[in-house]
Amino acid sequence: MNISITIRSLLTFILLSFGTSLISYGQTTPVGSYAEELLRREQVAGNTSNSSSFTIRPLASNIADSSLQSLIASREYVKFNFMGIPSGLRILPISWLNEYNVNRPYGYNNGSLYPNAGYQSMLSGGFFLKAGILNVQIKPELVYAQNKRFSTFADIQGNNNSPVLMNAYFGLINGIDAPERFGTSSLKHLYPGQSNITLTYKSIEAGVSTENLWWGPGIRNSIMMSNSAPGFFHWTFNSTKPVKTLIGSFEWQIIGGNLKQSGFAPDDISKLTYGSNLYSPKPQITRYISAYSVNWQPKWLKGLYLGASAYDYLDKDSVYHNKNIIRKIIPVVIGSSVKANDINNGQNGDQQDFAYALNIRQLLPLYKAELYFEWARNDRTGSLSDFLEEPEHSAAYTLGGRKLFELSRGGFIQIKSEITHLQRAQTYLLRDEPLWYAHGVSPRDGYTNYGRYVGAGIGPGSNSFIFDISYLKNYNSYGIMLERQLHNNDLYYQAFAGTGIYNLHWVDIASTFYTNLKFKNYLLSAEATPVYTLNYQYRNGSSFNLHARINFTYFFN
């Protein structure tokens, strides 16, 4: 049996499975939306009964209290009974996002948007239909990107004759499908976006979806799954809200789906005087990903959430098609072997890339605060003693939190901070250590979809620190977020180790001024980000960029 047969069978099951009662709607809150931020903030402030962990998203609209329903679930425009079950049709919010980057691409967690210089726009909207236990959410995303020319690595380092730098650069791009620029002309694409077809019974859901997923407690970066790439087609079996048991509440999601290639090669490597012969074109092939995330809220420890997640992806080649049914549909349950990255065994490792993560979130509504931590590892440890000796090997982490300070007139001052570290530990000096999201052997397209990172948007070998302070009043917010983003330090140290050059780290220092204003049925979200860059593409010097973004949303309430 292949996966396409499985998906067809699931769709047939969806169309035939009616007649079971349903309690609530299955409409979801898109990952990265302002409504999602409001839901989490209300939980931190202790103003809601919502007990969601916020580590498995998108969230179902039924978790919102009535005060926030106007930003979550649209009004029913058509009501009817299907086999005696209340059903209806809702019009989803219409959103028009506009973005401009003056000199070069900036930003991540952009979903279907491209790394783009110049103007870019995305229009989205749709409907949600409930008929019995069947839920159909159709919300496509139409994207236009000017894709203006900007200086890439090939432009900046075109005459560099350092074999070490070129080996480091091609060692990365030969193992990942993440173009700096997507061709040389403007781009237009219609993505299925935040769409799904599911069956929901009580707190359990199954179906197919192209929605963006976010796994983990982070607010700026998620190591395992984020919205920095277009959503990919997948089947899903998940909870829609915490399921209560004798030992506490559980949330989960398990998926399987296809990751697609971008269709673009790295930006014109013929511009490189040296090293272009090191480029190895990738085979045209789709990758299959399977992944799971589970979260437990112990009943004895209020506000504590413990989670685990993992992903595994591999090329859908002849090796994949010869696997048994379990290894085809949910290989993540088995995971890769300890030889996963051992390319010296003559078998190209085990031709898959596996990673797992553990996370903890402590909600402190009494203090109007939260703390969270996620630790992840790329591939398995060799043994228990290996883990105890070098737990930092191939590991990454995110650490963060927020605090709300209540003001006398009902507003709040909010402070958020987060650090994400994807850079390799120094253990790579003694043993081979994989790069996050890249894979030097099959599957060589890495952890990407349509050329954008499925994991943390900062990308392989990168680190990020943010500090965010804002004023909040009702649905409105005004703030500034400061971020230091260090680009691919793994490449930097590989390229410049032993040279005595220690001052060419590529660093962005950004300050984002933002606001969210709700009036009647409209939401206006705007931000402006001056970016000061040191050593762009590892060439000595400084430069400036300006990023601007404005999003108009209309709610049918």
C-alpha cells in the first residue's frame, strides 16, 4: 500500500462517516495570527478557563471564551440540520498582507511569503462548513512577490578564492533546498493555505490538511515545526482540546505528509570564480515526513505542561517504496538508527533525518507570567553513556518567558524575551555533528517545504535573542521588539577556523516598532523594522535595511 491510497481511503471514510453527535465547531485559529496571541495572553493573565498548552497549534476555535469569539469564530451565515445535527456555514476573515523590504529579504514566520526584496502581498479568505461530524475549512492564500534583485552570496563572495569558505558554503547548499532568491522574475502562486477536511468526534479529530503547524512553547522560534514555510499537505490525527484523564490532561497530534521542492537552484553559482564545480544538483523528488507531538498537564501540578515531539523525513524513492507499511506511514515511531549520519558505512546512513525534542511550560497566572524551555536533538545518541558525556552534541534549545504588569486603568505592560540556539556545540571538533535542517546525504533537500524552513525560521547554525516590551489595552497593542540574529555560525567557524579572523560574524540588529488596532470588524496590524547588519554574507562592513509590513483583516461578525 502506498500513501496516496491511504489518503484516498481517508477521504472516502470522511464522506461516508456521518450520524455521530458533535459538541463544537472545528474552525481553527491560524498559526501566527493576532487572535492566537490574544488567547495566550488572556491565559497568562488568568482571565480565561482555557487550559490549552499552546504547544500544539493551530488551536481549535472552541477553546476561546465568549469575550474573544469575535476574533476567533465568524458568525454563522447559513444554519441547517444535517441528520438531526446542528450544522452551518461561516465566512472566514479576509486578510490582506502587504510587505516591503528595501535592500534585501528580512524576517521569518512568514508562511507562504517568499524571501523577497521589494514589494510582496498575500490575500487570504474563505469559508468553514460543518455538516454533522464533517468539517471543511477552505482558506487559500494568493501570493505575489516582486522578487527584486539583491546581493546574494554569489554576488558578495564571487571572487573569493578560499577553498575552505567554498567547501563550507557548498557543504550546506548541497544538503538543503533553501534558495536565497527564487529566480529572477516576479512570483505569483496560489497556495491551499489554512485549509482542511476533518472528522471531529468530541475532542478527537482526523482528516487531511494544508495548515501551518507550530509545535513547541516558543513565541518567536519553534525548533521542530513553525510557520516559516508554506503549509504542506498532510493527514492528521489529533486532539482538538485537552482530553482529561485520571492523571491529567493530554493533547496530541500525529501527522504524515509530503514536503515539496522549491524548483529553484542556488542563486547563479556561475558568478563564483572559484568553487562552482563543488555544486551537486539534487534529484527531483518529494520527501515524506511523519511527526508527532504530545503534551501532558499533570493534574497534581497546576499550570505545568510537559511535552515531547519528533519528526522523520526521507525521500520517496525506491528505498522508501520497499519499506513495510509502518515504515512508510509513520517511520517517526521507529526513528532513525544510530548509523543515521554515518556516511562511511557505505549505505549513505539510513537515508532519513530524525530529530526529537522535549519541552516544558510553566504557567503562572497568579503572577501573570509564563516560563518555557525546549531542548531538541538532531538524530539519536550512540548510547546512554554517550548522552551523559555529551548531551550538548547536535542539540538545540529555546528558552523564554513573559510577564504582564497590570496598570491602574485596565491596561498592561508586557515584557517578553526568548533565546534560540541552533549553532553546533564544540563537540564537532572531535566527531561528526549534523547541521540542523540540512542533510548531506539522502534526503538532500533538508527540512524544507517549497524552499523555506519547516523548523525555526532563523535557519541552520543560527542563533536569535529577542526582547519585547509593549503596552496592551483591550484588543490593542503598541510595542517594540529588539532582536539580535546571528546567521549560520556553523558555516562561519567551518570557513574561518585557523585563519585568525574572528570579526566577520554575520549579525542583524533589528528593532521592530509594531501596533495592532481593533475597531468594529476591522483589525489593523502594522510594523516597521530598521535593520543594522554587520558583515553581510561574511564580508567586512556594515549596512542598513528597512522592513515594513501592514495587514488588514475584516471579520464577518
